[in-house]
Amino acid sequence: MTQRDSLRRSAWMSLLIVGLAAAASLAADPWPGETPPERVGMDAAKLAEIDDAVREAIASGQCPGAVVLVSRFGSVVWWRPYGKRLVGEQPEPMSRETVFDMASLTKVMATASSLMVLVDRGQVSLGAPVARYIPEFAGGGKAAVTVEQLLRHRGGLIADNPVDDYSAGRAQAFDKIWSLEPAYPPGSKFLYTDVGYIVLGELVARVSGQPLHVFAEANIFGPLGMDETTFRPGPALTARAAPTELRDGHWMRGEVHDPRAFLLGGVAGHAGLFSTARDTLRYARMILCLGQLDGVRVLSEQAVRAMTAPGDTPAGQARGLGWDIDTGYSSPRGELFPVGSFGHTGFTGTSLWIDPASQTAVVILSNRVHPSGKGNVIPLRRSVATIVARSIIDPPWPRRATIPSESSAQKKPNEKRRAAQRKAVSCGIDVLARDEFRLLHGRRVGLITNHTGLAADGTPTIDLLHQAKGVELVALFSPEHGIRGAVDAAVNDSTDDKTGLPVYSLYGKVRKPTAEQLRGIDTLVFDIQDIGARFYTYSATLGLTLEAAAEQQLRFVVLDRPNPIGGAAVEGPVLDAGREGFTGYHRLPVRHGLTAGELARLYNGERSIGADLTVVPVEGWRRDQHYDGTGRLWVDPSPNMRSLREAELYPGIGLLETTNLSVGRGTDTPFERIGAPWLDGKRLAEALAGEPLEGVAFVPVRFTPRSSKHADKLCGGIEIIVTDRDRFRPVRTGLAIALQLRRLYPDDWTVDPFLTLLANRTAFEAVKAGRPIAEIEAAYRDDLAAFERVREKYLLYGER
């Protein structure tokens, strides 16, 4: 790399760091003020072309007025009202605070989001037939239509049934829908349909026990502080609502424009929501932040990723779970935002487009149907999006992308690989249930599990085994954090409220089940999601319960689950002999690259435990897949492991938490940042830039943990950002941070506790002496290679 290239790369990274830091700080702001576009890598002069585009649209009668709001990295760079919201003898100017009939934006902001909350909770399965939740829907030959198909507009339903079907009231309207026959084979093509989302709105109500508007308010809009977003707005919001058309001699203001939603009482899954530009951006920022905002999480990270991915939909028909990606409705993408961006429009003239690659959101709200219903803002949406994309002058900038076609021989293997990654993985419990629990027939079972023990449809393993014919579930055993994964202290014995079974804690006075606790049990079943790091204690619980099974001559069954951070990479020093314990059950490297089933096989063989062990393998998983390639929803394995991103950082950053550093516990992003009152984040970030690290960037930050180390104290520190997961090495990163802390803060950073989780004296002494990373890694290379040779004997899964 030339000096010029190095400077350019440094400038690029600096801008990226500034942008991400700005976004991170603004994510804690209830409402960000406007930021000069240059501060987030945008050209103000180019952005100003929005003025001409909107004014031209107004002058040509495309709309009476509009509000345009543009955000990048969470910062508002453009927020302006144009024209009038009411025309006529007593006109009203458009304002930033104008309330709009959002029309079909209801589909994503209210209906799809509410449904994904229920999916996160395990109350709805995307692959389940709609008739499971609404039996009447099966009429007319629709029994096989799935929830996912309706979300992607591929459920076989017509676009709209006659308005007259709604004129006799809500009950009769749904009777008409239940009797509809598919207009085409479900799953065979994309056809945009309001009827499908009317059904999904009713599904939310049936499953949750609350009408859609009540559920969405309680679980989406309220938690996000979207105080101006609602169905059936009251007088205060109606007073500043943009009118649409005339109805019964008066302008419709605060009354839904869509005739079917109107006849359904103003609340429907396809239309009826009212909102403002401010609130729409809050929703967009939540999506860009993968389900959370201002420290409040409303959707899991995996739910947002699922919503915004095209699944198996083909080019030209690419739809997410609600979101438009690449169809004939994609004009708000403009000419430059990539196909990986997504958005939605509303018939009344509203639109939202989001590009995660450049961290940009474009909100255009208009009442183009006012006054005559003849306005058309499709060209305006395209023009504004193109202007915004063109104004991004510093990376990451949007690049035009295409969905690979089947005619491209070069791209076929990649497309097949992506299709395989999108296919949902079946975990051990899914395989066991599919096989009607034959493996456990006639057995008296003790189940070692927690809240991560879920089948693909969200049903807890506890419930499945309790209900399984021929299986007697006798007792439950809980690991650290308890049976529900919410305890961050010692766990007590208890009784399960639902089944009445005893729950024995394995993270209190007892770490290994006692003979008394195992009395009457002939089979122990283990179903817990591990994280892939040696010192995560669930793997020690696995080893100790395996020992107990061997001692009491019980069968031991592992219902296997994927290694969420992948099973291909193995990294870090191997634990020293004699240092085994609850945070290091066996002589493993820090990142072992094994599933729970493979760990059990290794423990059983290498420690000569000799248990009667059976592993029910995962189906459809490859070693090179991370959790986001499994098609399964993420469930936080423990209170401070809140995303796959944190799991990927944990093998390196977790090493540091026994020292006098905050590793982000007590913040909304544990393991994504480190800091201390004595630490200068800028100085540390600059030092780390000189280390041989790939796929990672460091942002200087300040934060105040609410609990844990340095609680309520302002800490300087760094945020760790993975920029290329394939090249990122978490343990090398953790060692590099430790090395720089030792060099920069020899008197402030307490180095000795670093040995606790590193558990390798040679590597520790090299860090303490300030040796280069290459020397530190060389010191344990032979041990790591020896472990990999042993590991090969116990692998259950390949990379293809």
C-alpha cells in the first residue's frame, strides 16, 4: 500500500468512524436536530436540489405540498415543508408538524412490525398456515397459505375485493374474505394485495387478544416515543392533519382515505395509520439500528434482518416481510440506491426508503390526492431519492446492485449458496419432534434447558417434552441466568409455573446434578444455545451434567444447535492444564468452533467420561454459517448477549472483563465497547490502528455505565465495529487491545486479572511484556494445531 493509499484509507476510516459515532450518540437523543450535511459525508449543494424538485412537482400539480426529511447516520440533514396542506379559499401552509394519512405504510409500520413482535415471542410462526391462527381463513381452498406468503404478497389473494363487501359491517366483511378463493397458486408469484394485510391485521388481533391499533401502540409506537402515530387520531392531531379528498361534503382530515379501512372503523392491516415525518424517521432509525432505539428494543435484530431480506423471491418480485425491495413499486429507490435498500409507499402520497449500506433514510410525505385525487408523486419520489444518493460523497456510499439472474453462469453458485443460507435450519428439538420423540419413548426425562430451548415455531422444548406421548418429563435443570435467562446472579431452585415441575439450579450451591435430584430419571436431555467461547458457562454445565449422567448410569441426549459465530474458525490460546474450572471446563482454545453436541462428544472421549451419549444433530447447517444464515430468530442467550454482533465480539472482548475495564455492561451495547474513567479513547483507537487487525474499526467514545464496573462514572473508551466478519478475528482483537492497554496505561490498567479468562500463562506473560501480536500467537500455535487435530475426530458437520 502506498503512502497516498494509506492516507486515503485513513481518511475514509476517519469519516466512517465520525459518522458511526455521530449515529451512536444520536441514537440516545429523543429527537436529533439538523446536522450540516458535510459532517456525515454529504454535499450540501447537491442536496439543495431537493428544493427545485419538490417545487416543480407542486407547480405541475403533482401534489399541493410535501414534507421531505433526509437522515444519514441518524443525523437529520434535511427537513423542510413545501407548499400547502390545504388549498382553497382558506389555504393552510404545509409544516414540519403536519399529520399525514400514511395509507399503505400502515402495512410495514403497524402490521408487519406487530406480527414480527409476535414471531419474536414465539406466538406466531412465519412458515405456519394462516388457518392455524384463523381457522375460518381455510375456506375457499386457502388452508395451505402461510403467514410468510401473505407478508410477501405471494399468498394467492386478489389485490382488493369489492368495497360493497365491507358495507354491512366488520363481521360480514371478514366472512366475505374467508370465502375468497385463491386467484393464483399460493407462493407462485407476487401480487400486491390489500386483502392479505387486512387478514394479517386480524391475525395480530386474534393471537395477541388486542386490536391491531392497541397492540401496535403498546408494542411499537409507544416504546419508540412515536407520540404522533396512531389510528383514528384525536382532535389535537386532526387539527394539523393534511386533508385528502371530499367525503359527504367535507374534507377528510384525520379520517382514513382508504374506503375499506374506513368501513372497518378506521383500523385495518393495510391502511388507517396517521403519522408525521418526525415519527416516521424514528421508526426508520429503529430499523437501521436493527430493532432498537434510545435503549429500547422493540424487535430482535434477527426479526429486522428477516423483514428486510428478499427470502426466495425472484428478481423483479423481491419483497421482504412487508418491505418492497425490487418490484414495480420500487420507484422511491431512485436511480442510485442499491437493490439491497428497501422501503414502502402509501396511496395518499407517502413514502419511506431506507438504505442500510449508506445508513440513509428518505421520508417523503404528501397528500397528493388533495384536492381532486389526481396528483402523482411517483416522479418526485424517484427524483428526491436520486438527489439524496448523489449527494453522498464519502463512504460508505450506495452502489447500484443487481439481483443475480439464472442466465449468469458465474453467479449461479453464489445464488445457490445464498439460497442455502436462507433455508431455515432444523435444530435437534425440531428433528426430535418431527420423528415423534421416538428416541425418548418410555423414558423418564430430566431436561437441562433455558429460554433458548425453542423449536422453529417458537414452542419451548419444555412444553414439547411435557406434552409428548410416551415421554415423562420429571424435572428441569437451569444453567446460569436461570430457566428464563433473566437472572444475573446466583440462581435458586424453583417450580415451573406452567408444568409444576421442580427446577433445579445448576448455578447456585450446586453446579452438577446430585444423585437425589436425579432420582427417578433415566435420561438427561440438554437443549441450550451456546455462544462459541470457552468461558461461556453453558458449556461447563454441559460437561458437568454429562459427568453426572455417567456416574448415575443415565442416558444423555444433546439436542444440538448451531454455533452462532460459526464452526469453521478456531482461535486463541489453549487453556493450561490445571486451570480447568467453571469458565474453562476443558483444555479448549478461546474460540473452539464446536456445537454443543460436538463439545459433548469431545468431552466424553477426551476426558474418558464414558457416558451413554446420543446427539440429535442439526439439519441444514454448515460449519461456515453464522446464526444469521440459519433462518432462525435470535434469542438473547443471556442478559448481556443481546445480538449476534455482540456474540461475534465476545471471545475477544469478554477476555477483558475480569480487569478494571467496563466492557459495556450497564449500557445498551455490552461487549461492543470498552472504557474506564482513566482511558483516552482517541489515544487507544489511534494505537490500535497500527496493529495487524483486519475487518474491525475503533471509534473513540464516552459513556456512563448504569451498573457493573464504573457504574455512574463517565468513561472514555472505544466502540468496536466489525467491518468485515470474514476477516475479523475476535481473539486477536482482544489480545491487541490488552497489549495496547499494557503499553499505554501500565499504572492504570490492572493486567494480572487478564490471566483469569485467558487461562494461558505463556500468552499472558507475552502480553504483560508488551510482545508483538505475532510473537504472542506464535507462542501457542503448536498447542492450537494439536487441538485442531483432536477436534477433527468429533466433528458432525461439514462446510458444504
